[in-house]
Amino acid sequence: MSNADLKSPAMRFDLQVIASWVDPHTRVLDLGCGKGDLLSHLREQKQVKGTGIELSEEKVACCIERGLTVLQGDFLEEVRDYPKDCFDLVILSQTLQQVTDPKNLLTDLLRIGKRVIVSFPNFAHWSCRMQILFQGIAPVTDQLPYEWYNTPNIRVMSIRDFKRFLRMIKVRIVREVAINTHQRDVKGNTVRYLKNIRATYGIMMLEQV
């Protein structure tokens, strides 16, 4: 990751990593783009042709105020309307664990984009394991801040789980990194060993085999 990619102090660390993987002047679709921090950074630093989809009307309004091209709607439905290979890259950050049918979604994303970047919280992090082992409760951490009864997360997966899943559906990992950071932190570090225990998030770039 270059120093230029780490000049956005307000952007989450995982988004900084993702931004460092994006080539200049590419066509990018950011799903669940929030207030447009990543899209804005990519437009200014990489001159990408960026589009976002966001469910929250308030966040979409914020994106539009920033001059970004963002659609208001449910991206699970919206992505079905795009033709094949209309984007060079599709980004899905910290959302896959909330998706009902991840296999169909990834199939759709790899149809409309040549490559897909996915980031997700690692449920096998040591802090989750310790809470289950010593307290016997569903883990609550900075990355997973919800109780079992109000969490939007409907999938419990680890970095190892996700890689097994990709092999099963015959999707290739082009690039991957494990990071240790908190949910909204702008700082973090790369985890190079014992990733499935020590990393709080996994980030992977995918393509069809």
C-alpha cells in the first residue's frame, strides 16, 4: 500500500486497503456505499468512473451533495439489472455477513464486474473464541457490536470458512489480506500469520475461474 493511499484520515482502514487495490480510471461499483467516503477518495485520487448503491436516503443525499453518482435502493435487487461486465470492479465492504444468499449475490457481482472485492468481519478472531469459551455467550466485540437478538449479521463465517466457500463455488482469489482494526478505525495493521485467529477482518479480490 502506498503512502498516497493512506492520506484520507476520515476513511476506515479497510477502505484504505481496498482503495490501494483499485487501478486508476477504472469503472467501479460500490455497494452499500454509505456517505461516499470510498467513492469520493477514488474519484479524487484514482480518477475512477464510480457508481454507488445505498439504501439510506439520508446517506444518498450526502453522496449527491458530494457530487457522486449514487442510486437509492436495495443493491440485492439493483445488481440484477446491470449487463455483463459493465464494471471493472465491484466492491462489497463489511456487508456479506448480512446477505441471505451470498452464493447468488457473488454470482451476480462476478457477472456484472470483472473482479469483486469483498471485506467481512472474521468471526474466528481470538476475542470471539474467548467469549464463547470462558463466558459461554454469543460474542460482542468492536467488529461485532450487536447482541444476538438485534444483530443484522445472519451469517457466521471466518476467513477460513470463506476461502472454503470460494473453492466450492469455483471462484479464484486474486489478492487477499487480513487486517487487525476496529469497526470504524482509520488505523490498523496487516496480519501475516495465524490470520484466522488474529485478524479482525478479511479482504479479498475475486474473479471467476
